Amino acid sequence: MNRTAARAMVAAAVVVDVVLVVGLMNHVNRTPPSSPDLPRASVTEPAASAAPVDQDVYAFKPAQAATMSMSNDGTLLFATRGQCDGDDAAKLVVSTNGGVSTSTPTTGLQEILAVSAASRTELRVVGADGTCAIKKLVSSDGGDTWTADTDNTLWHPGLNDPEQVVSPDGASKPGCTVTSLSQIGADFARASCADGSIRGTGNGGKKWFKLGRLDNVRVASFSSFNAGYALAVYQGCAAQEFTTRDSGRTWSPGGCISGEPAQAIEANDTGLVALVDSQLYASDDGGKAWSQP
């Protein structure tokens, strides 16, 4: 074999090695596939790959936040948070038909921290009165009357500390400013944070873990350990819907809701509802298209 042929063979071997190495790196670094019926979101890699420059400054204001719950029988319960020691009172809204028609029952609460609509005859609220004393209430008549709820096990944000979460086991800190909270069973919860991170706990809040991130997330809601929905600022939209199927590690974009701020999002077995700029929106196609009920 002459010297020229030998050099050619060595060069060819080097090229093959480079191709193999690049292919292996791409395979290892590949993001798991998102839901097959939704487009991919290039900005939603795992937390470690997100650059700080991508995260807009988010001045979270607890008094402007909202909480929402929707049962499978179409009962919808949501509230703007309000402020127990200010003039901005909470507003509670009830609907028995997915938001087509609504009523605004009176609870006596100045600030509302959490709501739950198990059905039309089982509505629960946690909030604070004008003295900032925590109250837990239940209604069995669609919100017409409310009584003290001794069986209330709702998780809720801290009244005076936006970095605190309160469960039946006591107060804990996820390690961020909490912008929304989702309770999943008795011991599990997910939280979205003002810094874009998604955090979770499986032991009543004793320990929290960073599960992933969604840059510029405003609010999120998890219907199971893995399945979640969020509203985030994205490509000029202040309330872009996103979906995750892996506890917040990766996200896929759906449709844009016009308006801001994004205040709440919730799901049941048949659809999604969202609150944006105190207006209600609904989607029956997984968040791709939105309209007012």
C-alpha cells in the first residue's frame, strides 16, 4: 500500500469517527417527544439549559392572582384573590355550566386563597376575613349559603408570604415565589414560580423538588402527577397555553389567549378553562383554540 492510499484511509476513518460521535451526542441530548397532537416548543428544554436572558422580569402581585377549580359535571368555581388588609376585595364566581352563565355568591371573605369544586353540591373555599383571620367554608347549595368547613384539606398559598405554601401538615417553602398551586391528592402538589421553575412535593410539603421550567410562566395547573397546563408569555402573546406530559420537564405550545395578565388555568376530563384579564375563556381541543363561553 502506498503512502497516499494510507493517508486517504486514515482520513476516512477520522470522518467516520466524527460522524458517530456527533450522532451519539445528539441521541443522548435529544428532548423526549411531546404530546403527538401538539407542536414542539423550542424554548422549553429542561431547567439547566434555560438562559437567564430568556426570562422576563415578573413582578408577581398576590392580590391580582386567582384560583380556579372545575369538576367533571361542569361546575366551575374561581376567585380573584383580593387583599384582606386592603381595599381590593376578593370576588368569587360560580357556574354550573362551564362558565356560560355565572353568579357571584357572598362569602364574607376579603381574600380568597384556594377554591375547590368537587360537584354542584360540594364547593369549598379557603380565605381570610377583614381581620386577616383564615376561614375555611363549604357550600352544598351552589354557593347560596356557606358554613364552617371542619373537613377542609385544601392546600393554599401563604397569606402574608408569597414564598410559602400551607398544607394540612403545616407550612412549607418550595424555594421560590409561588404564582400558582395545584393539589394532587392528599400529599402531592405542584407549584409554578415567578422565576419560571416548576416545583413539586410528594410528602405534604416536607421537601420540594425542581421538576422543570417554563420560561415566563405565569400560572399552571396539574390534573395528575404528569399532566399539566400553563399560561406563559411567548412570542408576543401574554397568555400562551402550554401542555406538559412529564411533570413540567418539557412543554408544548397550544393557542394564544388575547389579553393580560394571565391569572388561572384549569382542566377537567373534557376541556380547559382559563382566566385572563378577569375574563373567562374555554377550550375543548386541548388548548389549541380558545373562546369565551
